[in-house]
Amino acid sequence: MKITLTPFEPGRAGGEAENQPMLAGYAFHAGYGGLAGGMKVPYHGVSVFRPGERPLTDDPHAPCFWTSAAAGEALAATGYTRGGERAFKRGRLQQYRRTSSDGGTVFYADLLTHVAGGATADTCVYEVRFAGDVP
């Protein structure tokens, strides 16, 4: 999707872009959370959904915007390593981790996935979350 999330202004506690329209009745939500809850690095997230419709996790025929395999390869290309996976909100959550080059900050990426595509089912990403912390 090639979306870059940045704070709206320096020092802002957070922000979001809600119900941003896409084609075919889909929308995305992008959010930025500041340094709340003890985090040393801001939280960013982007999700795709159908406003007013059943969640993508409940529709086996929903389109696949980004396969989890391609998303994982993109994360690996930027230095993330795959961690665990667990059930999450009627889908799955895949965890990735990267340590900064100076070893001082750990960055996390979570892929929230669902199975879609009907007969040619694939595991697809409907939300990406990024955060970090200083160990």
C-alpha cells in the first residue's frame, strides 16, 4: 500500500485518519499513538475494512490486499525476523522483531491476518501495527 505514517505535528500525542475511502467500498484507518503507556517509540497502524459490513476475518471470499507471505518478505528485507503467531480476533497475529543497528531499540511489527480468496485461499493481511521500545 506504500503508506507512510508520521505525526501530524511535533509533540502531538497521537492522531488518526478514519474511514479513508478506497475502491469497491473498502476503506482504511491509519492511527498514530504517541509515547503513551510506557512506550519509548510511537505506535503506528494501518487497517483495511468495509465500513458497515462484516469484518474481513468473517468473509472467506474477501479480496486479499496483501498476502502475509509478501508482507513477511518485505519485513525481512528491512531486517525484521519472524517471531510467534497466535489466534487474534477471529484471525491470526504474526509477530516480527528488529533491533536497531546500535542495539538500543527494539522495533515490533504485527501482521493481523485472515484467510481469504475462496477456492484459492491465501493468508492475507488486513492490519499492520508497528511499535518499539528501549530494552
